[in-house]
Amino acid sequence: MKILFSSFLVVFLCFTNQAFSEQKIAFINMDKVISVSNSGSSILKQLADINNKNLKFLKREEKKFKEKEIKLISQKNIISDTDFKNKLDELKSEVKNYNRNRNEMIRNFNKLKVDSTNNLLILINPILVKYSNDKDISIILQKKDLVVAKTELDITDDVIMIVNSEVKEFKIK
């Protein structure tokens, strides 16, 4: 009985090894898909434009505060101490509001960036599923999670071509 069981175990292990060796594995560089694909590069360009617009606005506001500060300091000996203190408190309040608004603007931009990227990934996911089914790929890994892999397992360029043909450019809301 033990001989029969051990024989069965050996045969079982041999067949399971063959079953596992037939599974196809591939990897993809999602950062490259996002940055190189038409829709991904469009999103990144729109985000860069929004960020530059925000930065210009913030720099203009900072410049206004510096000018107000310089003007207030130049008036220090001309106006009374109470007026100076009131104007200084008013300027501090404006700066505090500016910092709050700036932090909110940064938070909103970061959320927009994450949401836009996630929306693109939602559009890419069915493409990856279809590609893996068509090519009989069992597992698709992200390149950044790999240590070493054969370059022929990289499906990034194929997926970029499919994404370019199937995903239309969209505007960030």
C-alpha cells in the first residue's frame, strides 16, 4: 500500500509540474504606458498645464504680499504704532488665508492627478484582460516589481499600440 501511495505521489508531482510550466507570464511597464501612450501623455500634458497655471497664480500672490510687506515696513515710522499693528495683523491674516488656499489648491491638484491616472488605468485594465486572454497569458506583472526578467516577456509596447488605437484622448475635468 505504501508503494502504491508513493508511486501515485510521484506521478501526481510530475503532472503538476508540467501544468505549472505551461503557464505564460508577462510583464508591463505601466509608467511607460501612461507616459508614452497618446491618452496618457495627453493627461500628463493637461496636468502640467494646470500645475503651471497654479504656480503662476501662487507666485503672483506671493509677490503681492512681499510688496505689501515692503510698503508696510516703509510706513512704520510714518503711521502710529496701533495702525502699524493693525495693518500687520491684517497682512498676517491675508498670508494665513493664502497659505490655506495654497494648500487646498495643492491637495486638489494631487487628487486630480490621482483620479485622472486611475481613470486611465480603468480604461487600460480591460485591454490587459483581453490581451492576456488572446495571448493565453496567465499572469501579467508590473515591471517595477521585478528583479530580473527576459525582455521577450515585456508586453509594454504591444499594449501601448492597443491603447493608442482603442482609448481616445479625454479632457481632465
